[in-house]
Amino acid sequence: MHASCAGRGPPRSYNPAVDSPSPSPHDGDEHADVVIIGCGAAGLATARELAGRGRHVIGLDKFDHGHLRGSSHGTERIVRMAYADPVHVEMAVAALDGWSRLEHDAGTALLTPTSGLDAGTSEELDAIATQCAAVGIATERLTADEAAVRFAGDGGPWFRFETDVLYQPRTWTVNADRSLVALRALAERSGADIRAGSGVTGIDLIDGDGGVIVHHPAGRIRADRCVVTAGAWGAEPWIAAALGEHATLSPMRVTQERVGFFEFGDAWSSDAPFPTFIIREEPAVYGLPTPDGLLKVGEHHTGAVIDPDAPPDAPDSAAWERFLAWVRTRLPAVVPTPVGSTTCLYASYPDDMFVMDRAGPVVIGLGFSGHGFKFVPEIGRRLADLADGIDWPNNPFAFERDVLDMGASGHR
């Protein structure tokens, strides 16, 4: 494991207009302890954590609250422990405690209990079961035939499996939109200033560990630290330039992923909630129930590469037909004609792992798309620690890191 670069000296200064080695603060600057750049789920969780510690936090986001342009919108995400490596399992367990605290502090329900299914190769299911058992999470291995009998209603089986299945009785869904509202409310209750419609245009680093100057259309903010949680906009050149020679971000890949929403048919009739599922094939397909009684289903990492500032593209018709054919064949629980669809941006690095690290006064929290939402409370805590100068020994998500073994399917 490569060591984290947390605690290194600040990289060179950068200004998008003039590459100046030592920008000069002036009396017109605002002041904060920490500036959060990008206020989706990760940014708001970090703002809430830091403001709760008494830090003066300003959060800047280029879009309005509740926008649909990024990766944090919608009413449902899966919260699961089922991973093939211990790092993600341990983070998921810690995040589950964080979700409970968030619900308590916000006074609102965010999690809905259900169960979960993973279908795939014996080797990958064995790895998931082993890592879950190590932290006391129960699982049960079923053959495809056994799972078809277990998960069936009066109208027949809900799934048509082609491999063994790993059943997890402790799985949840989380309401993403409601979580964003709760995180922002708690951050603001603790004194954070969260500003929508205020994009960032550059970061200057002040020599001598003097902190940062963050540029935005209305002015400049001087702060001890800044935290970049800009999601699909994390590839802006001024972000990489602010890290300088002390840290390197791999090229970010932004894809537009499309999901469909389906009504349940006669095959599903049960008082129990419908399970979440991940079918670890090529391509991998996942699904989960929604708060309004539908089933959300999507392929994982099959979307087209796009510019995040461009309008959403029309779906690839061949890919969409392939997806719908899969639903017709493998999900007899639903009516196979979707009643709706939407898009979500995946912002990923080549190894499909997160980046959570610090170079001087700049903290980076990027690459969460595709499976990061379940970890949001723990992501906020970890990024807040980095902003506070608290090192993460053997940080698995450092700028330089070993790639974790995530299983044969590569589904995170």
C-alpha cells in the first residue's frame, strides 16, 4: 500500500488567469476555515461534519439545490455490506452507524429495510460471504433453483437466475433526495453557509502553508483548507493544477447512465419488501424498489462518455433494447415496459476506486459515482478528518494506492 500524501507541504500556487507563485490576500476577501467545492452528497456530508466540529464552513455549488445534473439525485440508493474486499465492508458498516445518527439528528427516516441478492460466480460470492462473516453480517448461499423458489409469489418466480445467489437479510434502501435535504439542514443548523448557483473558477495556494484563496463569480474566499467534492466536474484543469507536482489525479471518465422504472406485475405478490439485487454478469445489472412502489433497474457502467456540461444525450437505442430484453427475460416480477426512465452521471477513475486524500491545504473527494452513496456519512467524516489535518494511516483511497480486489465481475 502506498502511503497517503496527507501532511505534505503545499503544492505550487495556481491562478486560472495568472499563474502566480504567491497570491496576495486583500481586505475584500471573505474568510472561512474550510471551503467546500461541490455540494452534492459527499460535499454536504463533509460540510455537516466540519460545521458540527465548530469550523466556519462555506459551501459552493454551481447548480441550484436539488438539481438533476449530477450523481446524487433521486429517491433510492442501495445500502449494503456485500463487497468482496474488507475495506469497503468495513466502511459500509461504519456508514450504517452514520446513517442512524443522521436519521436521529435530522428527525426523519431515510433508510428502508429490505433484503439483498447477489448472483454471480462461486468465487465472487464466496469472497463476499467471507468478508461479510468477518464483521458479523449474515448471508445465505442458494442455488439458482433454490432462489427461484424462495423469491416467488402466487404468480410464480420473481427472478430467473443463471448462477448461484447470495442472500443478505440485512440490506436497505436510502432516499437520496431526502438525505441531501437533511444533510444541508444539519450543516446550516451548525453554521455552514451553503451557496447554490455559485461555481468555482480557480484555487490559489498561499505560500508558507497560508491556506487557499478560492475564486468564484462573486469574489474570493480565503480559507485554511478547501475540500473538492465536485463529482463529474472534478476533472476541471484548475483542480489538478492546484495539486501541482505533489499529487496526480488520473483522468476522470464521466458517463451518462440510464435507468428504467417498472411496475410490478402479477408474479409479485408479497407482504415482504422486494429485495435489492445485483446480477454480476456482463454487463452487470442492479435493481431496487422505489418509495412509490416501482422497481428501478439499470445496467452498471455501460453509459456513453459525455461532457457533464452538455445536455443529456438520447439513449442509445440498441443498448436500451438490449437492456429491455434482459428485463423481459430475467425479471418476471415486473411489467417489462418501463413507465419512466432517467439518467445519472458516473464520474470514475480507471481503477474505479474513490480518491480521498490531501495535498497541502487541498482535500480531494472524488470518484464516488456508481456505488458511493451508501458510504456518504463515512465519506463526510473521513474528508473532514483530512481537512482537519488528521491522517488516515494506510489510506486505501490515497492519490497513490494499490488497487483493491473487487471480485471477478468488477461490480463495486
